[in-house]
Amino acid sequence: MLGEDDDVFDSVTWESPSAPTYDAGPSAPTGPGFRQSTAESEPGHGPHDPKWEGYLITSVKDPVKELADTKDAYVSYLVSAKTNLPIFSTPNPSARRRFQDFVFLRNHLSKDFPACVVPPLPDKHRLEYVTGDRFSPEFMERRRADLHRFLQRLSRHPTLQRSTLLRAFFESTEWHVTMHQHVAHPPGPEHTTGVIDSISDTLLNAFSRVRKPDERFLAMREGVDKFEEGIVLTERLWSRIRNRTNDLTGDYHDMAVAVQGLGFLESGITDPLNHFSNTLLEFSALLRHTTQTTTDPFLIHLHSLLQYSHANRAVLKLRDQKQMDFEELSDYLSGVTSERDRVDALRGADDDRSRVEKMRKLDAKIKELQDAVQTAHETSDAFSDETLREQTVFQYAKEAEMKEMLGNLADGQMEFYKAAMDEWDRIIPIIQRIRVDV
């Protein structure tokens, strides 16, 4: 239904106040998803609305079996892009990558951008609709389609599309060197130990729920629950439809054989019955074709969308954890402060030197905790702001994929019913020519 270049977002506006590195020229994409805005002064543009710097159109093509006659054989894919993002050094980068390269990309984007909804990779164990080994044409094509969708999701994201690791994925001629450098020198500040690390996980996770929940995120989680419930129900129903269609495919084939057998017995109408048998066989093949080209891709896309939603849910859960860290540290600070006040009130009841030493340690602990609470509060607020932007980005992506997925399903069903009507229309005149003597 949608072309390769018309499937990103159609609910975002395209007006960029700053000129991109590349002049897109008269051939610049103008379809849905390429009107992406960076202007904060736009009417209705809020502080939590995402901002794009341009477009990134990606594709995964041409799976090739490398080192075919060795035990180290693998499949490589041609990844290519069209872009006007300033971070890229060319508007048309391309490279060949294998599945493990996609795994590395996904894992490290998740580490580098914990507040972003990084899309999942295709589930290795979710290939029940594909026969053959991992080098069969069916398997390679299905994986190519899944990896294509994975890169599309990254390219739609206003932060991930501009990551240096994604740029290297498309541009680097020494990708393995890039991987080693990224592991050795990950982006962002190095992790430092502090009071948060010294507090046990038992304390920080003493409560499984946020005690002062934000209504905005409660509504988001409720929306995620309903969306996933709908996806699961739809997947279950269409799996049943697929099974029933497979049964019908076999039934129509068996009926065709039976009708052909009747043709041998009824010598006067052998030819019409053979034509009818052929129509049944064609209809059976049409059912099988529709399952392979429409129903199976629909089910796989449904499950992929469910996994994508799980990644979104994980970001919401991590935001809650940041708030719980702040709440637990605040309570811990309150407890230490109360302990200091209690010790201070015991003047003369204890050894003075012991009390003074204890007060000194408690004061130092309070200062450390105050800094940790301030940091946790800033982290929680910043993470919440990022999560709000992420939900908008995910909503755009979800709507675009739903439009594409349901459009492809509708197109496939229309093609099936049109072809089915043509088959049955052709047999009607042949059946009508049979003469019945009363």
C-alpha cells in the first residue's frame, strides 16, 4: 500500500529554520514523515514535543550468504539510507552488515540512550511461519524484512537517528574497529560510585510502586495496557483465522480431487467437471498465497509491534525507578537526620567524645545524602521530561505502523477477493453450458 519512502510520520510538520548540510533539491521526499520540524516557536509546540533536524530514510536489501562453503558462513545485508541530517558525511550512505552487527547496534543504543524507546530486534524464536534453515531464501527474506522494520523505527526517532553509532553503522568502512572503540570508550560521563551505590538494593527497591504517582504517567501506562491487550487479542484471533484458512486450503484441494474423480464417471460432463476441479485447485492455491503474503506478514508485524510496545513500557518502568530512587533516598535522609537530632538531644547521657564523633559522622552522612537526594531529584525530573517526549515519538511511530500494517492487510484482502471472484466468474459460463435432460 505504502511505498518505501512514504511510511514514517504524517502528523508532523516540516519547516526547518536552519539549513541542512545537504540541499535536498527538487527530488526531496515530500510524503508522510518528511515534514519534520525543528522549530520551537511553532504554534502549539510544547516543551515536551520532539524536535527533528531532518529526515533519514533507511532500507535493508540484498541478503547474501558469505563464506558459503565454510563453517563460518553468515548472511550479510545491504543497509542504505537517504538523509539530509548534518551528522552524516554523505546523503546516501551504505554498507553491508550481518545480523550480529544489528545486535551490537541495538544493545549499545539501549545503553547509550536509556530514556529512549529503542526498538527490539526480531525474535529468533518467532519464525514459525518460515520453513527451512537460516540460509533458506524464505528465512533470509523474512529476517531482511524484520531488520528493515528495525532500522525504519530507528530512523523515525529524532534522537536515535542522529546518534554517532547509527551514523557509523551506515558509513564506517571499519565497523569492527568502531565497535571495539565504542565498547572501550562509551559516550557520556563515566559512572562514579557514590551514596546511591552504597545503599543496598533492598532499600532502594523496598517499594514496588511509586508512592506519589504522576497522573500523566499513570494514564500512559493505562494506554499501554489497553493497546497491548488489543494487539494480543487481534493476534490470537488472526492466528485462529490462519489455522482455519489452512484447513480450508486442504479441503478445497481434496474437493478438487473428488470432483476430478467424478469427471471420469460422468462421461457426458467430464470437461466441465475438470474445469470446475481446476477452479477449486486455483482457489486453494489462492488461499495459500494470501496466507503467505498477507496473513503471515500481518501476524509478524502485530507481534513486532507488541514487542515495540514492551520496549516503551520498559522506559516507563525505568522512569518510575528513578522516582523511587529519589523517594527512598529522601526517606533515608529523613531517617539519618532524625537519628542526628536524637543523638544531639542526648547531651550528658552519653560519653561526650563518643557523641561528638557520632554527630560528626552523621553530619557527613547527611551532607552526602543531601547531595545524593538533589542529584536523584534532578535525574528523576530530567528523565520524566525525556519520557514525555518519548511517548509522543512512540505515538507517532505507532500510528504510522498501524496505518502501514492495516493498509497492507486491506490491500491483501482486496487482492484475494478480486482474484477469487475472477476465478469463479470464469467457471460460471462453463457450468451453465451443461445440459440437463428431464
